[in-house]
Amino acid sequence: MQKEPAFTITPLSKERWPDFEALLGPKGAYGGCWCMLWRLTKADFDRDAGDRNRQAMKALAESDRPPGLLAYDKGRPVGWISVAPRRTFVRLESSRVLKPVDDEEVWSVSCFLIAKSHRKQGLGIRLLKAACDFVREQGGTILEGYPIAPTKRPYPAAYAWTGFASVFTRTGFEEVARRSETRPIMRRNVAKA
């Protein structure tokens, strides 16, 4: 029987910023994103791609409310999940597909990044469970995600930066809306441990 990797998951902070930079690489993951895509309008994101997005995320990492969680394997950063109150992600508000389902106060998981070396090891599930705990600790009750539900296999992991629907299902999330064939909105009540 193969032993499950012993990942450590912790909030991104000022002290952990170098680890986040190392995980995202010199280009900030994809196209200078630095995990700011959902936090900015399209015009602002396009204008700020690259170093301005990096500085904006660094400011969030230095703030009182961590913008997400980092996963480590033996001290090496190998995973990231962006989690914050939905109102933080202004781009969701303008999305026809991901617009709010109702008036509930929800938190959102907007992005995952898992190092190639650590994919298909259950790290997405571990990050999502840790996000549920994090939201509960912050006083939140509902966590929402916007994963991909691919119609074709295999689906490149690099394009599944919002996560896979199967990972959300295996972590106790339920589909609450689907305005696109491949993009469900999934929720979990995290007030229940």
C-alpha cells in the first residue's frame, strides 16, 4: 500500500511570499496572472499583467486576510489555492456563466495551482479541504467553486486552474447551478465540520 504524501498547508503570508513566487515562477503562472485574474476587471487585469499583478498579490499576502493557502511537501511549495469572500473576486460579478446564484454570503475558491511533480496525488482534494477549514475559521459558512467539468478526456491540467468538478464532488461539494455545459457552480456548507 502506497503511503499518502504528508503535505503541510498554510495561509500565504508576508513570510511565505518567496515560496509563492517560487511556485508561480518568473511569469506568475500563466501570462503574468499572479492569481489576480478574478480579483480585477478585465481592463485592469490586462493593464497590470506581469509585475503590477505580482505587486498587487504581494500586498494581499502582506495584509491581515490571507488571499489563499500554500501546500508544501517536505518544505518545498507544491500547491496553491486562492480562497476569499466572493465579493473579492470582482470578475465573477460580470460573468454571465458564474454570476451569483442567490444573495447568500459566500466565499469562493477561484484558482488552483499544483506543481507538475505533485499532480494526481490527491493534493487538490487536500487543498480544498484545507480551504473549507480556513473559511470556517474565518467565520464563513458557504464555500463556492467554479470547476471545469470536461466533456473530453484527457483534459490538460494546465487549463483546469479553477479545479476539476470531480475534486469538488469528492470533497463534499454539490452542484447548485450550471449555465454552461462544462462549468458548474458548486457549493459546500462549511459550518458543518
